[in-house]
Amino acid sequence: MNCSTLLSLILMLVQLWPCSPSTQTHSAQNTDQSFTAVRRVKRGWVWEPLFATEEQTSMVPVYVGQLKSDLDKQDGNLKYILTGEGAGSIFIIDENNGKIYVTQKLDREKKAFYTLRAQAINRSTQLPVEPESEFIIKVRDVNDHEPQFLDGPYVATVPEMSPEGTSVTQVTATDGDDPSYGNSARLLYSLIQGQPYFSVEPKTGVIRMASQMDRETKDQYLVIIQAKDMVGQTGAFSATATVTINLSDINDNPPKFQQRLYYMSVSEEAPVGTTVGKVFAEDSDIGENAAMNYFIEGDSSDVFDIITNNETQEGIILLKKRVDYESKRRYSIRAKVVNRYIDDRFLKEGPFEDKTIIKINVEDADEPPVFTLENYVMEIAEGAMSGSLVGIVTARDPDDDDCPVRYSIVHGMHLKRLFSINEHNGTIITTKPLDRERASWHNITVTATETRNAEKISEANVYIQVLDVNDHAPEFPKYYETFVCENAVSGQLIQSISAVDQDDSAEGHHFYFSLAQEATNNSRFTVKDNQDNTAGIFTAKSGFRRQEQFSFYLPILILDNGTPPLTSTNTLTITVCDCDTEVNTFYCRYGAFMYAMGLSTEALVAVLACILILLVFFLAIVAIRQQRKKSPFSEKMEEFRENIVRYDDEGGGEEDTEAFDISALRTRTVMRTHKPRKNVTAEIHSLYRQSLQVGPDSTIFRQFISEKLEEANTDPSAPPYDSLQTYAFEGTGSLAGSLSSLGSHTSDADQSYDYLTDWGPPFKQLAGMYTSHRSGGD
């Protein structure tokens, strides 16, 4: 074993041997030391753990460590080469001895380590003597960052009166230094402002209550927390944060009345619901902790009431019942206020309520008269003579002076015609007899007015019932149509009757039916009382002859059970009918009517036949008149009207010798066979050419219009109504003459189109066409 191998083994043992605590501490605290004394061996390489300290000056290269091959004889034959991250720029190596230097300022927070590769080369052969080896240079941290409160400023809330040690909030600061090396990132929290109310845990930054605090004394505190790195040692960096701590309210205060005694007053004229006054209790708490309810204690709660205004927390005294100065002039009530929401933790300190006394004086007022009753009910028998007493109403002035009152009846002149009242004593009498069957109740309004003050007036309702007297006899409820057949037998029921009575019977009506005395002996009919307010009419004999007697008048006596009882005689008319075994009521009524008119059946049939013939004749006359009113051209009535038709079409050229075809405007019912017009094309051309040199008053123009009019009159296809047709000439005075194609089929030997060449480029093509055509024709 050579010396280099032995040296490598020794270095490996030293590397495995742990460093002493004193050596470690010294290395951590000495920021100028570039490397440790421990050596490492890898293959044939020998190097020391390399550490570069950040923030080292870059003015002079700083030694970091050394690389050395065990083959290095220190004769300068070996050359060391450094490659990798930052090699040649940040880190340089002495190629002769393998020492590594840092040339720039390093920042561990940006890059914590660098990976490099080393190689040893023989200078003579330029061949490596050792395999290339990779190693790491770590950047050693220094305290170059201040702590920071990233979440500040802080706001926290804690209930008032919280016990000591209650957690309020936690503040946290951060430090950009390496927390795993040294104390650069080890923070210590302290309280700069906020004693003696709050405290902070040095390591965690948790703020706690240091004493109980009352929100009503102070509701907000400003606490300043400081964070120092290096565990607060000398030279450490620090930062502060502001924490605003608000105390939230709890219900720890009872309500208190502002006054022990309140004085109020209310007029005796005040209506129910009038606000008498207000009371107020103070509560140092806020929100729902200050919400309160007011109550009235004692017997006064039936006259006065108190409610809580939830917005102002006032107690409003209301009048619950009308007060009377003459009856009671002063009230003393006890009011109590209680917190709506109570915290049981503070009940030991006393009840959360308060009491006060309210004295209310009733003020006197000039009140209107007061009736002894609000409503009076009186009775009087119907038919009582005028001046009969109905009843008495009484009213008096409630005031101490007891002013006299005057009575009167209001609301309806018709009531004044039935009743009158004594204005001095309130006696009500009738002014005319009353009829219960017309009105069984009368409602009148009586007023009482002070004689010295007509504005003080009060009213009372008087209900007068008219008692019934049996003054109406019973009668048939309706007119009975009663018929009896000629072949009726004795004992046959022909009619059931009943009765009505306008009187009001307390026990119910009961009627008795019988034949009148004058018809008892020789009547052909009998009456049977059914004892249920009905009776049956029966035949007493068989066989009736209409020719002998057409109808019978049966007097029936009806008796009621009134006091005294009244009777009436009602006549029942019985008509004799000619009927078969099954009585046809309609036929019987119809036959009775015709018989009463003195007409037989044959005569009635004749009359109906005549009426039918007259009706048919009348309908025929109406139909003929309607037919005559129709026009022979009814199917074409919609075409019989005056129209003005204007044709603004351009025309169809040489072959267009007719006006606009109006057949498209006609309905399908007036379409006629089209008859072609005579060929007048040549004439039109001739007249048209002549019209170029004439005006509307020329003979040629009038002749042209006359011919067109004659043509329209003789045309069978022309519409049978007035029409307006326009035939326009081009006019005179144009230097270019006419460009119409109406005469283009005729010889144009007498026409020259040379002038078109003088019209310029827009007419160049047209001039060429006509000039070439003329030349070709020649």
C-alpha cells in the first residue's frame, strides 16, 4: 500500500467521525468561514465539503474549497478543470492546486446549491488522470431578510367581559431566510402596544385577553405586535403588525327608566287608541341586547295599554277605554320594562328589568248629551190612533253644569210623518195609524242637543215594532180556474183550495172552510174542510149540461183563528166542459173561452182558415215586391259604377294598336268574347306623323280623337260604363324629331339620321345603327 492510499483511508475515517458540538456551533456562527475541516474521498479524488456563504463581497474572489487528486505530486504536472453550473463565471478554480473561489454575490433564496464537475488532466499528455467527478456547492444562509406580516392589518372581534386567556386572534409573520440553518428564520413575537388588556404568545403569535373589559367603557383597542428573527438576539431584523380588536356587545346591562315618576294627561273626549304619552328606558347595550318590552301592572291595564316601539325602544301609552272626568279624574299606573333577550350568566347580578309610576290626569271637556241607552226598542199596536204613546228616550248632559237638552227625529221625512217627539222630555208619539202589513218595524234616529251649545249633539237609535192586530180576513191565495165535465158523477173532486191571511199569527194560522149560507140548500157542489188549511170542492150531483148552464159561482166562507176571528166570502167560478172520459184541461179551457166568445168549433176552424189564407197572400205580395226591386243586371251590379282608369304603360311597340286590356279588371261574371278591332295601324301612323307638327287645336288632332272615340263606342268588348282613355302626342319643337318606332316598318327614304352623329358619345351606337341601315338600304 502506497502513501496516497493510506492517506485516503485516513480521510475517510475522519469524514465518518462526527464533529464535536463546539465545532458545529462555531461553523454556524462564523459567517466568514468558507468550508469545514472534514475531507472526503471519492475514487482517487480528495476534496472537502464545499459551502459558499451568500452575500459575500464580489470585489475579491473568496475561497470556497479545494479539489485534489491523490495522484497529484505537486510538481505542476496536473491541471484541474471545473465545469457545470456557474463554472468560469460564478466559480473559478486554480488549475494548479484545485482551489475553488466564488467571484459574485450569492443569494440562497434564489438558488440554494450549484452542481459542478471536476477533472484532472496530465499537462504533458493532455489525458485525464482521474475520471470526471460531480460535486455540489451549497450556499450557506445568512440573515438578510426581515420578517413580514403578509395578512395585516388585522381586525378581530371578541365578546366583552370575556375571561382572561380567551383567544382573540393569531398573527403570523414569515421570513425568507433558511429555517433549517441557524436562527435567521426563527421568529419571536412580542407586544409593543396593548398592555395590560392583551398578551401574545412569543412563539405562536396568538393574542389573548389579559383582563376582562367592558364594551360600554371602551369598545375598540389598537394592538401592535412585533416579530423578530434570530430569536430576538442583538442585530436581528423585526417587523410590526397592527391589530384592531373590537369588543362585541353582550347583554350585561339592565334597562333603566329615565324618570321614577311620569306625569301625563288625557282629555275625556279622546277616542280609544289615542296616544297619551311615552316613557323611555335606557340600556347601555346595543342591538338585540337592548331590545325591551313594556308592561302595565295592576288594575289600570283595562283603561290604558302600553306598546313598544321597536325602532326607538320607547313605551307608548295608549287609551284602551274612554275615560270620564265626572267619574274618575286621576289614574296612577305602574309600568315595567324587561329586556327581551336575557343572558343567564348575568342573572346573579340582579333582575334585568325596571319599574316606574305614571300619573295620568283626565281633563274635563264639554261633552255632548248621553242617552241612557244606546239603542231603544219600543212597541205599538197597529191601527193605534194618532197621538198614541210609543215610548220615551232620555239623555242628559254629563258635565257638571248639567245643561238642558233638546230632542228631535232625523233621517227621513216619512218617519216624521209617522212619529213625533217632544223636544223637552223625549216622548215619542204616533202622528197617524200604523199598518203592520205595510211595515212591521220602523227605525228612527233621535238626537239630543245641548241648548247652550248646538255643536254638542249625540244620537240614539230607536227601533219601533208594530204589533199585529187581526184586521185582515182570510182569502184565496190566487184565482182558481175550476172545470167540471158534463159527464161528472156525484162525489167527484174537482178542485183543492187554500187560504192566506196578511195578519201575523203568533200561534200560526188556522182556516175553516164552508159553503156560504145562501148556497147551502140548492148547491150542486159541496165543500169538505181537510183541517189542514185546505179544502176540497166535490160535485153533489151527477151530470151537467153546458147548453143549460155554462158556469157556476160557488160562494165559500173562510174563517181564521184571530182575535177576534174574521171571515170572508170568496167566490169560486166553476166552468162546465164537454170532455171525454179523460179530461183534457187545455181543451177544456180553450172550449170554455170559445164558448164565452159565442163561437162554435166549426166557426173557429173557418176563422183560422181565413187567417191562414191572408197570411199566405201577404207573404206572396212581399216576395213579388222584393223580386221587382231586383235589377235585371243584378249579377253585374258590382260592375255598374263610374271608374277613371289611367294607363301609364310604355306600350308594346309597332303592333300595339290597342289600349290597355281592361278585361283583367273585370269580374269573371262580366267577361265577354273579345272582338278584334279593325286595323287602323296605318291611319294611326299617318295621323301621328302629322301630329308632330300640330297642336291640340288642329284639325288633325281633333280627327284623331274622334276616330278613337268612335272606335271605342262601336267596340262590343268595351266596358258598359264611362272610362277615360289618354292618347298622348309627343309634341312639337324637338330638334331631334321623333324617335318613335311606330313608323319604322314603312319606308324611311324621306328620313335622314345623320344628325344623330352630332349628339355626342351617348348616341354613338344609335347613330351607327341607323346610319348603317340607311347605307345598306341605299
